[in-house]
Amino acid sequence: MAYESIERLLSRRGEKIAAFLTVENAVGVAALAGPFFVIGGIALLPRAIIIVLAAALGVAITLETDGMLFCERLLWRARGECRLLLRGRALSPEDLPGTRAAVAGHRAVAHAGAVRKSRRRGAAPAQATSAARAGAPAREAGNADRAA
């Protein structure tokens, strides 16, 4: 039951709950402004200013531009920078999408294995089709040409 509720919430991620506020924006506001709202010990005016600024920051980082949230864009940029620091700028085949990594020293067939390139010694294509129409196999037609 709880899984279905979570699934419904995740599928309604970009749904508007107010004129300018989506579910994502509301989560950003709650995550950033909520702790300052609960914390006591700060005077009312500075606390109100901090809450408003945190709420504005929560909305700003959850705004969607060009199909990505600002916080997702920052996360992917940080991920890319970490990758560059760890691996360098050189690309390997594993980095490209849709490619499989080759295992070093592995071949599907050994270089001098049993599979070899075939050498056809049959008739020309025109002769093979005329022999096929006559009902004789192309191999016999080729042998008949050589014998003549």
C-alpha cells in the first residue's frame, strides 16, 4: 500500500499545486526553509528573513530549465568533474554509449582456427542462374562447364 502512494507521488512530480509552485518546488522549500522554521532561539525578524531567503533558494534550485532541474544540473556537473579528476580527459570505448568493452586477448575464433575464408570456384552468376532454372544444382553446372 505504501509503495503505491510513493509511486503516485513520484509520477506527479511536476504537477502544479499553486499558480507558480510545483510539487518539486514545495519539496525544495520544505527542505531548505523547514529547519529554520522549526529552530528557535533566533529573533523574529532575522528568522523571518532567513526563512524567506531559504524558501526562495528552495524554489530557485528546483526550477526546471531545458528539461533538467537546477539541482540535477549541479549534481551532473559535479559528477562529471569528479570523473575528469579520477580518469582524465581521454575517452575509452567503455565511455561511449552503446559500445561493449573488448576483453583483452579474447577472440571469437582463433586466428589460425578452423574457420577460414571460403574460395568459390563456381560458375559465373549468369550461368548459375540458368542452371538453377533448369533444375540442376549450380555446382554441377560449373563442373560441366569445366569439363567441356
